[in-house]
Amino acid sequence: MKSVCVFCGSAEGKNPQFVEQAQILGKLLAKNSIELIYGGSQIGIMGAVANSCMNASGKVTGVIPNFLASKEIAHTGVTKLVRVESMHERKTIMSQLSEGFIALPGGFGTLEELCEILTWRQLGLIHAPIGILNTNGYYDYLHQLFAHMTVNGLLKKANFDVVIWETDPTRLLDKMVAAASELSARKPSGLSKS
């Protein structure tokens, strides 16, 4: 796994662990020579993971729509900053550049990005590991909702099981790398790397 897309908030949130865990993940990505692909902001949890990765001599690519560049404050200090015109283009490019996906705490945007990539995986449009870093129980209710959907027959158990849930960045990344290797070995021929 050479690159990981991280979905997360452009705000820091009220719990300092959100930023601390993002910084740990950024350092881990750099240490493992895994490129960080993210939303291109220099603020909030997004800025924390990017700065941490850069400070540890990692490679970081940010993708940000022009209309958000001033709101989210585009990070011009990353390895590469890609400016796009729309949110759809942003998500498409991020997915094309990534061999894995991780959600950190965030709001509506993070949840939307996570659910879209889960849907793409369910439909077989991508073949990449998807993880959730459940910092301090932030995503407990989402886990309950996904379980509720499964119990009610609206989400297949196999699709529920696709998500790698972890509370520790190191364990999450280890599981992601292992899952990427397994998926690569099973990947149907003729499909793109994503």
C-alpha cells in the first residue's frame, strides 16, 4: 500500500485526542513510506495530519476545490497541492491516487466521503481497504447504525465486515496494510489499482 486517503474534519473538534491521533497517523504514514492523500487544508484535523506527515519527511498530496481554498485555507506547504473545480472532482482524484482509505473524526463532509467510498467498494468500483480510526469512541454511534442496518437486512454482513474499525493508529495501519496485501492477491484481472 503506497498511498492512503484520509478523510477528516477541517475543524479540530473539542477533544484534543482528535488532533493527537491525527498527528500520530501522519508520522506513521511517513515512517512507512505511505503517501498521504487528503483534502488539502492547513487547518483542523486535516492540517494536523498533513503537517505531522510532512514534518516526518513524508509525502503529502492535498486536493482542494478552488471555492474552498480560502475557507479551508489551502495548504501550500505540502508536497503537491492539486486545485480542482468541484467536490466531485476532488473525490474522484483522491480516490484515483489512493490505495487505501481512512476516516478520522469529522463532520458531514467526512461522513459523506466515507459513505461514498464504502458504496464504491460495495459495488466493486474499488478494491481497497477502508478503515475508521474510532478516537475516543467518536464513531461508536456510526458502528451501531451500520450494525442496525445489517440486522434489518438493508446492509449485507459482508459489506459491514469490509470496514476496519480501530482505536489505535498503529494497529489500524497494520490491519490496513495486511488487508491491502490480501485484496491485491485476490483482485480480479482487468481492474484498476484502486
